[in-house]
Amino acid sequence: MWNKDIEAIDRKDLEALQLKRLKRALELASGTSFYGKVFRDNKVDVSKITTLEHLKDLPFTVKNDLRLSYPDGMMAVPKSEVVRMHASSGTTGKSTVIFYSQKDISEWADLVARSMVATGTSKNDIFQNMMGYGLFTGGLGLHYGAERLGCMVIPSSTGNTLRQIQLMEDFFTTVIHITPSYALHLAEEIHKQGIDPRDLPVKKAYLGAEPYSEATRDKIEEQWGIDAYNSYGMSEMNGPGVAFECTEKAGMHLWEDFYIIEVINPETQEVLPDGEAGELVLTHINREAMPIFRYRTRDLTRIIPEPCACGRIHKRIERIKGRTDDMFIIGGVNVFPSQIESVLMKVPEVGNNYQIVLDREENLDKIIIKVELYSKMFQGDLKELEKLRKKIVEELRALIVVNPRIELHEPGSLPASLGKAVRVIDNRKL
Ligand code: ADP
Ligand code: ZN
């Protein structure tokens, strides 16, 4: 372990630490224009928050609150103490901005180093970081953590596929950080160069930044001949390093000395007991430049109540099933893209990319699923393809009531993703 005192701490001691940090975070936040007003409006007296249970007295914070407080309504230290900002992609409106002090940056690096050690990575590893550098947290977040651990870091960022391959070969990259959709795309590009990804020195990948299924993890592990670990985070909670799988690969440890976890029913907002599935709500209790309380992540998961065999006591969350805002309703049935992905990726003939298009025709919902196949499938006869198409429709029937239209495409013909993949195109909203 990177820090056994904290990772294997007694729960009682952990809770005492959480309470101490929560109180300090509340004090800091009271001085901000945003939380100052929230606490006044909701008659929250922070001096009365004396147990962790009292957290429930605070209102939730949602994405829109961060927009309302733009640019610095949540900044809790003097501007001169802030050393960095990041921002989320801003695909759904004005971007949201996060601030960090020197201490925050340093402790974040520590969390990431801790996460990497949990997967067996050490200073002897060569770490190629294929996530975007810049305002997005994926690049710099892992970068500083890997340096803290002592790895040699190759900050290759996204794209420039040929150079990625060359760097992996020439510098003997052992660990990569990459989105699952780009990992699949890159594997294809590597094959095009006449190289089998399995022959590269890479042994391990950190996959995150977007929801993906267990079937996709299996596929990436198989194509690359590596171990792939699930990595979870979001800019509101720093970025990557919020929760990470250990070598048990059975759920992600969410680092509770930094975050208080709640899972709620997204409709009623009621807090659910450990083990029940719902929306993850996180409180950042250890970031002085910008505390955030009860942030509704919109990510759906559940806490795994059983202790982990690795000895770390921090609670694990299950693979994210999807985001509340990713879910679409087709023919009256709620569907997450990851459910469709899970079915597709288990079909051996299906290649590395797919896209879901929703449409409406004569007031009826229509779903078109475009699927890339491996090229060898297009060398056989058409009857085989038709058989496969029918098979995929059959497999999906259990999930979607509306008859899906399946389109089979050659590899590389659907838009490739370098960062977060766009899986669903909903033309019904237009
Ligand atoms: P946004 O996408 O809102 O601009 P971020 O770039 O911070 O903000 O992305 C955070 C989101 O990415 C998470 O809330 C979650 O939905 C998704 N995400 C990150 N890591 C994972 C993961 N390992 N599995 C599933 N979803 C993930
Ligand atoms: Zn573990």
C-alpha cells in the first residue's frame, strides 16, 4: 500500500477524521458567496454539525449550482492561494470551473499515486498518459500522481495515433491511461501497422472518463493482452483518483478520507442503505480552495458492502451503470447505452465501435444501432451477414421492446473517438 495508515485505518478513526475534515470544509465554505447564501437560505448553522449524520441536513449541490457560481462563487481561499483551475468539458452548457490550492494539488497527486499502487504499479513503470492535457482533469491529474509515485511519465495526450505506437515501442511503456473507446480504436490502428498489440510491452491500462461495460473491459484485456483497471472521477471532485480498482478488480475503492459517500434514490432523493443501487452523491471534505457538499454526480452505482480481500477498508462502488442523463426512453422502456454495449461486445463478430441513433417516425420511436464488424466478416457471403444481423437483433430483444434496426459496418467507418465517446444520437429532440 502507498499509505497503510490511511488505507487500512480503523473505521472509527476514519470517521473521526471525516468529521474533523467536514467541519473545516464547512467553515471554509461559509465564507464563499455561494455556500454562504445556501447556508443562510436553508438555515444551516455549521457550528451545529457535530456528527457525520448531520451531513443530511445540508442541501444537495447540483451541476447547475456550479454554473450559477461561475466564475468564482465557490472559491474558499484568497485568490492568491489558488495555483490551478480545471474545467469540465461543458458539453451541456457553460463549463464548470474547479480551483485548487498548492496543498490540494499535492494531496490530489497523493491520491492518484495511492490508486496506482493499488493496481500494482511502481516507480519502475513507464506510464504513457493518453488522456487530454489542459482544462480536462484526466491528463494532468494522472500525470502528477504518476510522477509522485516516481514512474517515468510520457505525457503523450490524446490523438496522434502513430506517435503513440512509436512511443510505446521505443520507451517500453508498461502502463497506459486511456478512454475505453480510444483503447479499442487504437488496437485497430496498431493492427493496421502490422503489429499485434499483444506484442507491445504494455501490461496494464487504466480505463475511465466514460461509462463502459464489463464485456468491453474483457475485450480490451484480450485484444491488448493486459490487465485493465477501472478508474473513476470527475472534475467536481478533483478529477481522476476518486475511486480506483485494486488488484482484486472487484469494484473501485472510493477514498473516504477525502470523500463522504452517499447513494440516493434519484427520484425521491432519499438516502439508500449500503448495497442498494442509486445515484452517487459525494462530499469533498479535503479541498480547501473549493469544498463541495453532497454533489449529485448523476452516476448510477451501488456500494459493495462486503470488505475487500486486499485489506483496504475504503468502501468500494460498483462499475458505473450509466448517468441519469445518459438514459434514454425508447418505446416506454428505460435503456442505458452501457446495457446495449454489454450485449454487443459479447458477440464475437462485433468489432470495436458502435453508435446508437434514436429517431421518431409517424410518432413511433425508432432505434438504429450501427455496429462495426471485424473485416473478415465482409469476406464471406451475404447470407452470413444476414444471419449475424438477426442474431444481434435477437440478443437485443430482451433489452429493448422496440424492434432495433441493426446496420453492419466495416471497421473504421463510424466516427472514431479520441476522448469521451458520443454513443447516442437522439434525433427525436430536434
Ligand atoms: P463532464 O463529463 O461532466 O464534463 P468530467 O469530465 O469531470 O465532467 O467527467 C466526469 C464523468 O465521467 C463522471 O461523472 C462519469 O459520468 C464519467 N466517468 C468517469 N470515469 C468513469 C468510469 N470509470 N466509469 C464510468 N463513468 C465514468
Ligand atoms: Zn481492494
